Amino acid sequence: MFTKQKSIIKSNCKEAQVNNRYKIDTVHAESLEGNPLNSPVERDLNIYLPPGYYENEEKRYPVIYALNGHGGDNHSWAMTQNFSDKDFVLPLKYIPKKIKKLINTGRMANFKTLDNLIMSEELDPVIIVQPDPSLHVPPKGNSFFLKKLGLTKGSFYVNSQFTGNYMDYVIKDVINYIDFNYRTIPDKGHRAIVGGSMGGFGTLYLCLQHPELFCSAAALSPGNFSEELLELTSKTPLVNKILGKRIGNKIARLMAADIMDTLDLISSNDNPLVPTIKRDETGKILEMNMEVFKNWKKYDINNIIKKKPNSLKQVNIMLNCDKNDDYGLGSVVEKIHETLLELDINHQYELYSDPEVALSPHVLGILFHILPSIRFCLQHFAI
């Protein structure tokens, strides 16, 4: 694969908690040096090592890379030891107990759940790695509400002249670091990737650019740089239930605006698209600068699949989303599904309607599908 150079990788290993199999390593990301936003080059990696890792020093393990969504930073992981107040940017500390009881946490994956499943032999042992993809830039307008939630802009895992080389950060710095420092099986047949929302986009994008690295990929409610996302709306049923509809709707509008602003920042910061969009009173787009829109389309998953149809034919794909996704991503995901069908790319697809995620279809829909995505990846590892 890549030449492993320990000299360019700095490790500052710390125990995440008492259990030294739940780790947070700090890695020097050479790919992000000199990035235009001066975002940190020292990056945390959240690492799960399975039971038995230290007891059997000869055994090597497959790896799943888990990519979190927009708004998350180096403390907002998809999985942690326990259900902390920042799991997948789900602010549990702000949720009243009576509402929290409505969330079926038994369907969420955390490290202790994985331990139990592996020790009972219901899951094969696997290493799980979660990088920090954040731009470490505050949300658009530096909103009080979004700051209170601890949100930050995301990189979408792409190389951008305006934000930095975040694809290279994952593909080169992170994978090299893990293969050098841990007992992995360092080949395509034993490496997979999963992600939700922005991480779902990143999952597909990284596989399209580097199909030689991953045997399977699970994209949960992925976003996209597409026409559908220009119609982005946001609803926050969970926030509405806690803070009321007026504040909830305000937060939803701010979050949608920040995502659009982030896509502009990544793809067209010197000539942004959003200011050129004119809408009618219902929000329907009347006109926009189509030349500038071409900058967005460079990152459109559908366009990339059509240009590189053989890439995803080399990867086992899982794709799903809730029909009532907060951001309307059901139509985005359905279009990706149609593109895959058009090009005869085999994949597992589901547009589901799950009453248990109704409080927060986007976040809970993703959280409830992390464990199924891990099972999917384990099924496709080489024997």
C-alpha cells in the first residue's frame, strides 16, 4: 500500500477511560500541513480494540473506519465507551429524562456493546477507528444556538484548495498510522468504511477515489453536493419537543444555512453559489449561477459514479436512509440508488420508515444502523 514512515507520524497515546482498549491517539496529519484555514494538524483518533487484543500478541485484526457527520469534531464520535453527551452530536445532556426514555438506546452501538457481542461470539473481533474530520471552524454566523450545541463545520472528507486535503488525511495519514501502530491485516480484504450523513458522503467518495483500499462500505443517510441538496430544508422534531417549535425552527434554519455555507466554502469559496440563488415565496429555486454550480457538481456523488462506474463495482455497498429524514435526504439517497441501478452496480439498499426514530429521523436513523453496518462489513471481510 503506502510506505510506512514512522518519522512523519507523531503519536501521543492516552487512555480514553480506564480500559486501555478504548483509546484516543493524537496523530500528526502531514496532509493537513499548511491548510488554508489553519485548522489543527494534530488530530485525535478514537480507537476501539477488541477483547483479547493484548492477550494474543500474534493475532491480527480487520479494521472498520467510521466517519462522523457534519457538526462533529474530535469529541463527537459515532461510538464511545458509554452514551456520552456528545455521541454523534446527539446532545443527551439537553434532553429531559422523560423524553430520553423514548429513545431506544438498546439499538445504539457503543464499545461495551461491541465487547459483549464479541465475547459472546455474535460478532467477530474487529478494530474500529474514528478520525476527526472537522474544519474546526465555527458555524455560519457563529450562532449562539449552534455554538451551544458544540457544532463546527465539516470537511466532507474531500481534498479542497479552500479547506485542505481531508481525503489524504484519512487515506494516507490515518490508515498508515493505524497499520503501523496496531496489529491490523493491512489489505483491502480486511478494511471497510462506514459513515453517516457527511460521513455517508465521505464513505462513498473515498471508495470512489480509492476502491483498492476497501472491501465494503456502508453509507447511512449520506448527503451530497447535488441539486436535491440545494432544496435543503431542516426540521428538528426532537429540538421542537424540548425547546418549542419557534426556537426549534430557528435552529433548523441555522443548521441548514450552515451546511449550505460549508458546501460553498469547500467547493467554491472564491465564487460562492448560495448568494446567487433566487427563490420564490415557497422557497423553490427560480435561478442561480449555473457556471458556479459546476464547482459543486465536481463533488456530486452521482457524477463521480458515472465517471468511475468500475470503482464501486469493486466494493460491497450498503445504502439506506429514513423516508422522513430531517434534512430531506431520502430523495438524495434514492437518486444515488437509481444511479447505482443504472450502472448495474450491486448494492444493498433500503429507504425505511421507522417509528422508533421519529423523534430525530436523521440522527437516530444513523445511530440505529451503525451496528447493522458493522455486521454488514464483517460479512464481507476475506476469510
